[in-house]
Amino acid sequence: MTVRRVIGLALLLALPIEASAGGLGLKVFTEKATPPCAICHTLEAAGATGEVGPSLDELKPTKAQILEAVRTGVGVMPRFTDLLTEEEIQAVAEFVHKSTGGH
């Protein structure tokens, strides 16, 4: 097997993991979190048009900023550490970060 084929195969095998992480992040953003992030935030990738919190498409938060906000809360936004697993918190942070092209 050539190096190019090995790399291609490795990338193909990684796609389901990436897709499932994105799928979980989307589910947390739109359904799992209580209240769902989509109620308050605008995020085009999730079809969310909330107007209570900032537009995440405009804010383009870093992953660290998202993790901090989800874990500790910001303003009227509650903290989600008692409501979501660490896997769900990581997934929603990754989903938002990738969706917004955050820095």
C-alpha cells in the first residue's frame, strides 16, 4: 500500500468520528441542553435564530470561550456542567467553533 493510500484510508476512517461528534454537538445545541442553545443564540449551521444571546455567527468565539461559557454561564445564560456530560460539552463547543470559523 502506498503512503497516499494509507493517508486516504486514515482520513476516510476518521470521517464517521468527526461526523458523529458534529452530530452530537448539533443535537446538544438544538435539543439536549436545557434550555437549548438555539432558543437564545443565532447560529446558521443549526438553523437557530434566537435573539436573547449574541449571534454566534457574528461573535465567532474561540473554543476556549465556548467551553468557559457553557461550563460557567455568562449573564443570563446558565451553566451546563450539571446538565451535560463533558463529552456533550466538548461536542457542542467543537460544533459551534467549527460552524462559526472561530479563531
